[in-house]
Amino acid sequence: MKKDFPIYDISTISEFKKEDILISRFAPYLETHPNLCLPHKHNFFHMLLFTEGGGHHAIDFKEFPVTPFQIYFMIPGQVHSWNFEGEADGFVINFSLPFFKSFLLDSAYLEQFPFFSGVLEDCVLFLPDELQSEVLRLFNSMLTESEAGHQQGMDMIRVLLVQLFITLSRLSERSQSKQRHGASYAVFKKFMSLIEQHITTLKLPSEYAALLHVTPNHLNSVCNMIFGKSAGEIIRDRVVLEAKRMIINIELSISEIAYKLNFKDASYFSRFFKKYAGQSPEEFRQATLHINKH
């Protein structure tokens, strides 16, 4: 059966694989890969700075307007699509986790940056006027290094990327929260990481609290303080998101999705999904497919 829902890696996007990274101006990248406007997943990290254009793009089914000097970040597994109005341009960078692993002693270094958390509220940033020229300089420098092929050019790109990440992380409220809340933020980050690992099997805050060696009440307090939601709400929202990601793959039946998400039956899963997504699984699938045909 033909795959209706694509998952791309860097070697698919690029005509060649160079050190697990791709750096390009966005207009020619989009011209070469017009199919990327349709919903798709990446198995790599993806970031895009818009310098021109309008319309909207969607990350995990949430739409964002396209405006100059907006930058967004995506982690592997997220669903993405574009719908532009007029000509769009900017810079795009795709890189795999191994691109940094040989360079950084801490393999989890990127996880400290809020925009690589997969949390939608943190993955789209708008650059203030005073940062625009500096960020443009960094992107242009990385593109120049990528095209020049200088000795140790990839290491220079890594250095420039880390500089960019640190600069942008200072814009993030979540980064400021990390500084304010210290140990509590560490618990929250570990909780979010555990959800990603166990989303199909563990659904209760008490189960995650046990893994974190804290009480459920303490976990709830931490989540409310840092994220503004209870632990249960965060888990539930992540289950709904995982369900949406599966539902748009028409090769999977609703019963198969219910099984993969560890619901006792398809009927219970459908009731859960409709309660929190506002549509039945089939309604969501049809609405999403209909939107993307236009």
C-alpha cells in the first residue's frame, strides 16, 4: 500500500548527506520540495527563520501566522505543514542528533533549550528588533560555512548554532522559569521526558510521580508552577496529541490506534478523544484530510 503520510530524513530532503546537517535559503529549498507544504514528519531537528512571506504554518495541528523574523523549532516526530501567501523566504536548518554528539560532552545538552522541548508555546519565537541583525548574521555565517567547505567548517557551524541557541533561549519565559525554580524545573523536565518515553503505557500522574521519587501532590505543584497545568492535564494533552499524529495516517484503523495507545477498546478511545479534541477520531481524520486537499 502506498504511504499516505511521509516521514522525511535529511538524506531524503537533501540530494546528499553532509555531516547530518542541511543549511539553505528557504525559497530554493521550498521550490525543490513543494510536497513539504503537506503534513509530514521529520526524524531530525528542524528550524526555520522567516524573512519574507505570509500565510500560516502548523505544528502538531496548531496554526501560527507566518511573519518576517519569526523563527520556529521542531523536534523529531512532530507533524508539520505550510500554507503560504505570496513568496516566502528565510533560512532553514535541519540537523540530526548525531551532528552534536561527537562535539558536546553532554549528549542531553540540547534538551536544556525550551524550544527543543516539543512544547508548542516554546517552539515559535518572534525576534525583537534589537536581535534581528545578530540572528541574521549567524544564519548567513552558517550558510557561508556550509557552502565553502573550509577545514573544520562543520565545527564552526556547531559553534555558531550553539551561540544561536543560547541567544534565543534568553528570550524564552520558560528559560527564565528554569533560573527561578532550579530543582523544581529539573523535576518538570524529567517528567516531560518520561511522558515521551511512556506515553502509550503510563497515563496516571501517580505512575510518573513514582518514577520521579516524588509525591503526586508535589508533581502537580511543580507542573502548575512552571507550566500552568496539572500533571494529569499535561499527560492527557500529550495522549490526545499522539492520537492525532496517528489518526492522520490513514493506514491505521481507529481500533489499531486505540490498541497502540493502550486503551481497552476502540469505543472507549473514541469517547476519550471526542471529549478532549471536540471531534470523533473519524471526524478529525476527515476534517484534516479535507483541509489538506485544498
